Amino acid sequence: MWAELAPIGRDAGTRGYRRYAWTGADQECRAWFKAQAESRGLAYELDRNGNQWAWLGAASYKDVAAGDAVVTGSHLDSVPDGGAFDGPLGVVSSFAALDELRGRGAEFTRPLAITNFGDEEGARFGLACVGSRLAAGQLTKEKAYELRDSDGISLPQAMEAAGHDPAAIGPDPERLARIGAFVELHVEQGRALDLSGDAVGIASAIWPHGRWRFDFHGEANHAGTTRLVDRRDPMLTYAETVLAARREAELAGAVATFGKISVEPNGVNAIPSLVRGWLDSRAADQATLDTVVTAVEQAAKERADRDGVDLRVVRESFTPVVEFEHALRDELNKILGGAVPVLGTGAGHDAGILSASVPTAMLFVRNPTGVSHSPAENAAEDDCVAGVIALADVLEGLACS
């Protein structure tokens, strides 16, 4: 399975992955998922929001009693030049865990589903977890229709071009009501397990996090003839804001990153008229996150006033703190022997979005370098196998007699 997925959407130059929602690479990943489901005799289903489902013990979610299904899976899309493990490890491990359980002769007493949630990374339209947000009712159809990529293509246009009906998108409460437990396996995006010497861990919580767009409007002018004192250069304001973000995050014990920038007119010999930067910030609690973002906005405003630059800040997405259900988390720990480390994370996941609607939990697989969202992302084969066995044990404990 890993070998089949490896070449899809991989850039020859960077060796990173560019599997963006509703593109050709995404469609290839979806075709792979469907083929894996059908080769195992699972009932394949595509929901109204483009999320994929593979059912064992049911022809579709409509055949499942409320709260009866055990679901596992993750996503197959990537960030720009992302690594091979973020998302796909969870999907591949889900199919492998099912194979492991069949090899054990396990008898399922509850319906099982494996899922691939669409557009988790938000690389194309700027909003993470679109598929799960739509299903959970955390993203309205109207707001979804407003999403556009860097080429101005709207989400509904992209979905329609890929053969999916955008008119159907929206909340899916009947489907979610069938789920009694959702367990997502994911490569760890940090080094906690490497430092503790454990191959597998259990998630405790996801930090609150969000994305803010900073628009700095200045005045375009000639870079060679305009005196420094006559300039309204938004790049200066942006630069000061980037430094402020790092400073405030360090003071608060949080993280803050400007990782994306757009410049107009984007000429070497032109003073910019507009610099647009996107801030990603995360913290262990809401109060700390609010403190950091407020301080960054204030620093940006003060510098903008000095530079004669107009500032606009827009919060494009936000996810509050997620405490995974303690009962399910404790059940996973019990199934796995009670000595599995429990750790928090600053990364967002579909499991975090779904936690408001269904009981959710997460397993992490050790990442020896802690690097993620990069081609250098990695996990050892032995640890990946340990993750599969742990997931199989959990599914057996939750869904089998």
C-alpha cells in the first residue's frame, strides 16, 4: 500500500508532496482508497462533502444503529511540499489493522468504517479540515462557497470540476450519529515519543489554534527614485510584525508563525502596494493564545501608523481547545496495557473537529526527528508496524467480541 501511494503527487524537484484538494493528485489518492476498500470486500461510500467511507458489516451508514459504529482513518491530502506520513499513515494503518484483525480471526460485533476525510490540510483554500467541518456543521455551506484558491477558483467550482456535486455539501448529523467511537492514528508532529523512548502514544488534547490574515496596504512606487522618507512601504510593517510574532510567542510559551506571504505588485524594483501575510498561532490554552494574537495585532498597528500603512486583520479560521473524551482515552490506554504515554499536541486534526459531535481519540506513532510538514518527515518501519498493531488491538477491543 505504501509503495502504491508513494509516487502520487510527489514533486520531482523538492521530493515533497502536493496533494491538494480536488486536484488530479487528490483524485488519484481517492481512487487508491476506493480500490483498497473494494479489494477487501468493503462497502464503499462517498458522502455529500466528498469524504470517503469503507464499511465492514454495513452497506452504508444508513444500516448502522445510532452510536454503534467504530470508525478509524485520517486524510490523504498534503500541505505544499509536505511529507509522506502526515495523513496517509493513518489511512494505510487502518487498512493494515483490518488485515491484521482478519488474520487473527477476530469476530466483529459492531460495524467498522475506514475513512478518508477531504481537504484536511487546507493547502488550497486556506481553511483546514473542510470535509470534517462541513460534516460536523462547523462550516456553513455559504462560508464554504466563499472559499477560493490562489487562482480565484472557488471551492464549489473545484468540486464540480472533479465530478462532485457542490450543491449537496452541508451538515451530516445522521451519519455522525451512527458513530460510537472515532480513533485516528497519526504520525507524531513533535519529538515527545522519541524522547520518552516509546513507539506509540495516546493524545490527551489539541491546543487551540487559528489562522489570521494581515493585510498591509501601502503605496506602490519606484524603488530607485522614491526617497526613504516619502515611502509608505508595507514590507517594513510586515517585517516588524513577523518579529513581534516570534517575540510574543516566546514570552507566552506559545508558538506563532508567518509562513505564507503575498506581495503586490511583486516587482524587484517596486515598493509594494500590498503585503499580505498569514499568521498561524497556537497555545496550550485560550487565554494565552488570545494574549499572543492581541499583542501581535497591536505591534502591527503601531508600526503601520509609523509607516503610513493601512492595516486590516481577518481571522480566517479558529479551532478551540479539544479535550479528547476521557472515557474513550482511558479505554484505549487500558486496551494497550496501561503504560502508554499520553501527550498533547499543537497540531489540528479531523479527530479534533469531530470531537464536538462524536467520542474521539488519537494514537501517535513516533517521529524520530520531530519534523513534519516537510519532505524530511519520517517514521521507522518498526514503529509504523507497532502503530498498526496498537490500532488493531484498539479496534478489536472496541468492535470485536
